Amino acid sequence: MIPSASLRRARVPRQSRLLTVATLLVALGLALGLAGCGGPSQAASPLSVAAVNGHPISVSDYSQMLAFNKAENSQLGTFDWQSPSGRSNAAQAEQSTMDFLTGLELKRELLSANHGENAFAADLNKDRAILTDNIQRVENDPTQRKANAALLATLTDRVQFLLAEDQATEETLIKVLPIQTVHLRDIVVQDKGKAQQLLSQVQKGADFGKLADQTNPNNQTPGGEYGTVWHGQLPQEFKTPLFDSKHPKYSIVPYQGQYIVIEVTNEKSQKLATLKDPQRESTLLRRWLTEYRADTRANHIAIEQSIIIPQAPAR
């Protein structure tokens, strides 16, 4: 068994931008969703702060999302560059805004490449309608409106649309994006020599399941069964031995002071919606997107920033 609870299909709450808004306002009864007004036609300025594969990110979008980001994180304190803490907070807000917008553009491109436009339209309409109702509910309550005045002031039509679009692209990608998977079995040992011995045995035809049961008799899953692993699910140490185009069927992965003999079979691409578990689908999609964006060379991703965001100073 791979020795980390975080590897065992951890069920992590959705951390989308829409849910961040919901978290901030949950005590006031504002749930997930976005207002129905505002859309792509309102992405104004031709000036850009960045480009993703040649597609520009407008200054207008950046400025509005930055204001929202600062209001959303007002508990951090000042964003004034005249103080050390303010400079750190401001730099973090600026980078977060840039990451959000460039990430959204990448998701748009993936959506188009996988012909998800029709499903996306339905998801977008749904997400926009939900928050329309809930924002209206907050605004109709004087106490809630006053408590959330600063945040509500930044929820311009365009910000609302971008947040809804980000949520809807993820929902649609879960339905249409094929992600590589493999079937994994593992044997965990403490000694490198023992791992090499086991590897030699299975390479010569020994039964992997029987060796797993003999070596790890207390394993909760017989035969060393780990099950289906999705690209991006496990830590970086497992990426090459599981998903490299030339990976062997059997190999050893050093991980957290232990040695894991693995067997990789049944390689195929699947859509996350087949899991029938929205929480897990969302978690795995975000992990996959993080790896996809990080591997710019293999995935032919070019992100060029027209403005340079200074690093947050050390506190």
C-alpha cells in the first residue's frame, strides 16, 4: 500500500472560486452561483496583461478580478505597498488574479479542443442563474447587504461572468475531457535490496499478487490492489513510472523513505464523469489541470505576461 493517506483518493471539498464566494457569505445565506447579467461582450479593453497561446487577457478583466480578489481576502489586512505586510498581500493578490485568468483561458482552450461548447452553455446558464437569485437575496436583506458591502461592490457584471465561466468550464471538462488512467498494484518495503529482489522476481514471472500478500500481509487490499489511478492523482514521484510513454510494466518508486514495487496495467483514457462522484471528480480535475499547466513543454503551453508581478517580500 502506498504509505500516505493523501494518496488514497482523498475527498477534498471543492475549492472553486464560486465556492470561495460562498464560503465568505455562507453565514449570510449566500450560496454558489452567479448573476445573469454580463458576459463576453463586456470584456472591454484591448490592452492585455498576459497572453495564453496567443489569446490575450485584458487589462479590464485583470483590474476587476484584482479588486474582487482583494475584497475576498480583506481579512489579510492592508494591500498598501508602503508597508511590508501590504506589499506581501498585494503581490499575492496580483499573482492569484493572474493565475486565475490564465488558468481560465487554458480551460477555455481545452473545452474547445474537446468539443464541449454545447454542454458548457447549459452549465454556464445554470451557474449564472443560481448566484443571481442568491446575490439578490443578500441585497434585499439590509443586515447582509451592509456586512458584505465591500465584496458586493466588486462583483461587477464582468466579474460575475468570469466566476461563472470558470465554474462552468470545470463542470463541462469533467464531462468531456479524456484523462489517462492506469491500473496499479503495489508492494511496499523498507529496504532497497528487498525491493530489487521483488522486482527481479516479478520480472521473471512470479505472481505479483501472491508476493504482495506475502510481503504485506496486513494490507487491507489483497494482492497489492490499489486500483485505477488518474493522471495527476499521485505525487510527482509516480508520474514517470505510471504515465511516461515508455514506462515499464514493473518498477520501483522511492517514496517517503520507503521503496514501492509497482505493477502498471490496463492503460486507457477515461472521462471523470464516469466516477459518479462530483467531489472526487472536481478534486482530480484540479490536480490534472495543475500538472497540465506545469508541463508547458509537453503540452505546448505559452503564457506570456505583459506586466511583471514582483515577488511577495519575505515576512
